Amino acid sequence: MGEGQHRVEVTDRQNISVSGVVQVMGYDEEEIILETTRGILVLKGKNFNISSLSLENGTLEASGFLNSLDYREEGAAKKSFLRRILK
């Protein structure tokens, strides 16, 4: 994973800003999976919408209702995403 700062900011559980984003590994209305400079970040909730993404700057802005955020090992996040799309 790349070097650099990583920051997550959540306002009212509805507006999410993330810096240090390397790539988006998966995205739907209930889950956003990101590779960040500090690990795999999984955001879970409802009605997610990515309003801004710049991999060049490493930033992501999203809205929706955030229920949880979790850092995972890279292999576990890929398995979870593949398991969901293959259902």
C-alpha cells in the first residue's frame, strides 16, 4: 500500500469524506470498499452515493446513511465483495 496520510470525516452519519484513497474496490447502495494508504476500509449503510472521487488526489466524498466503518485485511474484503456479487 502507498504511503501518505489517511483521514475519514463523517458528518451527521450522512456525509462521508475520505482521504488517502488508493482505489475503490467495490461500491453499491449498501457498501463501499476502499483501499486506503492505511488499509482496506469498508463502509456499510444505506443509500450510498459517491458524489466525488479523485484517485489522483486520493479523495472520496459520499452521502447516504452510515451504519458502520471497519478496517479489514485485503483478502477478507475481496472475498466478501465477490461472495455478494456471485449470489
